[in-house]
Amino acid sequence: MDARVSTQPKNQWKQMGYEEKTAAVNEEMKRMNRLPANSTYATHRLWVLNKILQLLSIQRTAAQDEELQLLFAGLSL
């Protein structure tokens, strides 16, 4: 895999504003809610999305900011 491809979502995340990040997470949550309720994939992804929204809504420490960046990069929204 090309290194530029794996860093693109991370760079895209840094360039997005708060409203854009929140909107992207909310759209993904809507998509996950259309999946079957017993889907472990959907359940886990919703947990991660809720964690992202929680971290977005607070004043973050450096460690929390890094966790937020890693969570968002892992989603590849």
C-alpha cells in the first residue's frame, strides 16, 4: 500500500472544521443505523463514532486529541 494513501484520511481530518467533522460522523451514524441491530460491525462502529462525538464536544488534552485523530483516521470516512 502506498504511504500517501494511508495518510490521506488523517490529513483530511486535520483540514476539516468542527461542523464538518460532526456532520461526517453523524452521516456515518445514520448509515450504521440502517444495518441490522445485531451486527457486531455496526455496534462497534457506532461505539467508535459515539466516542468521537464525545471527544469532539469537550476541551481535549493532547492525549485525547491524539486518540481522536487515530479514531477518525481508522474510520476512513
